Amino acid sequence: MNLFIPGRICLFGEHSDWAGGYRRDNPTIEKGYTIICGTEQGIYAKIAPHPTALVLTATTPEDGVSVSREIPMDARVLLDQAQRGGFWSYIAGVAYQALMKYQVRGLVVHNHKTDLPVKKGLSSSAAICVLIARAFNRVYDLGLTTRDEMELAYQGEITTPSRCGRMDQGCAFGSRPVLMTFDGDHLETTELRVARDLHFVIVDLRAQKNTQAILRRLNECYPHAQTDCARGAQELFGAHNRRIVSQAVDALRAGDAARLGALMIEAQELFDRYAAPVCPEELTAPVLHRVLNYAPLQPHIWGGKGIGAQGDGCAQFIARSSAAQRAIVEILARALQMPCLTLTLPQN
């Protein structure tokens, strides 16, 4: 059986997934709202059942090297492997959760291709977790819905040292744009239809960022804000985000690329005003802002913003046309030596 799981790009609402989770402790916090969609790149694997073990052959996304590992389907062994961190931990974490919840046997997983960049805000770790969750579901006919697969993948990932939010597993929906609402531990999803083709470019800034540091500092603003800076962050991921995402949903449904671009610019300005002071060493992001304001790009874009945790990881642009999308890729590659991914949301 062949499986493909894409990466995930958050078009709007980054960080509001985990922020909305704090409503468990402080119900005055606003719900989290994000708009996500799958990338055109991802993780490819062939899967089959195995009676006693996880037999894994993977092309690691960091260096493209093919490596193999066999892990017994034993709860203690899987949990130990998951807690060590690293590439294999995600696979072991999901297998541990699947074993404990559904008493499954093993899998043969041949991950023969990965064309999704890692550590760039595209949820590469969540993609491998969703792939393993879906593999157990399909091979052992568990009858899980997409939402169930997302939950299994999420529980598997947080078994590792990773501290992702629930948004990341939205890659389980594939390429469709989805509005996600986060209210404590409750998640709602709404698939969105697009009135006309929308053309995006995702650029790897070829710089460094520390996602764990960003998340640690921003989480210190919750659940109860103690400083003006923390109150600003809660306002950003709360009321400001609710308004931006609501307007972006309308623009997506209308296929209004110009409006989406304007909202991206506004969202980035708000992020710079309220979030950057919380972690200035990471969120000042000089490379990101240089690229967003790069003059040769301006005739081809409606707008752009950072993605993922923000910082100098990746940026996204919405192009004025398919020809403009190609021009953006060419300019960034030629002038700034920055590789790009393209994403087109088709009319549906």
C-alpha cells in the first residue's frame, strides 16, 4: 500500500492553536483560529503489516540518506525510543500510542522519498506522525476518521520531546484549505472552498531560527498575562487573530488574492508589534523582513508574511498570477539564492 502525506502551511493564525488550548486554565482567553492547507511536497511510503516489529527504511529529510531500523512492538521499547528525540522518535511515539489504544501488531514502512524541507515551519515531524497513524489505520482496518488519525498522530508526537500544537496534524486533510478552531482541548475543522485559483510561493530563507526558544518565551505569556508585553501577545493571538482569520476566510472563499495579500501584510505588522518584543532575539527576523520588502518582488506579489513559528525560517507570498508565481521563484533563486516551493489552491 502506498501513502503520501503532505506538509502543512499555516496561511493565517500561527501560534493561536496552542494559545487557544490555554482556555482550559483561563476561559477569558480567546479561542484559537488558523487557516491551513497541505503543501505539494511531503513524505512518500510503502507500507505492509509485520507480526512483531516496526521495520523501517527511511530517506531521512535532513540529508537524504537511506537508513534502516527495526524496533520491537514492545511498549517499553517504543516509549524509550520515542523519548530519546530525533527522527525515529516520531515513528516510535505514534506506534506506542497505537499499541496502547488499539493493540496493533507491527508495520513495514519503506519511506522511499521525502521532498519536504525540515525545520522550516512546514510540519515535517507532524507529517511523519500522520503517515504512521494512517498506516496503522489502513493496514489494521481500525476505522479511524481523519480527525481520529490526527489525534493519534498528535498523541504520538507529544510522547516525544516535541511540543507541537494540534494544528500541525492538519496535514492529514491533504491539500484542501481548512479553518481550524481551538477551544481548550476541543478542535473544530471546516473545509473551505476557493472561488478561483490562488497562487502562493513558500521561500526557504536559508537562515537560522530557534523554534523551541520562540515557543518557550511566547508560552510564558499564558495562561495569565502578568506584563504589558504578555497582554499584547494575548491580544495578538486572540482578538486580532480572530478578526484577521475571519476576513481571510471570506477572501479565500471569494478567491480574492489582493485582499489575502493585504491581510498577510497586516498580520505581519501586528506580529512584529506584539510578538517580537516577547522574543526579540528570534522574532526581529532581519532576513524575513529583508525578503518581504525586497523591491524586485513587489510587482509580482499582493503581500507576504512569515510562517510557522515565525522568525528567519520561511516566508510566504501570494502571487498576482501563475506567471507572477514563476517570476517570484526565479527572482529569489537568482538574486538571493533562496529555494522556493510553489502552492496553488485550485478553484473548487
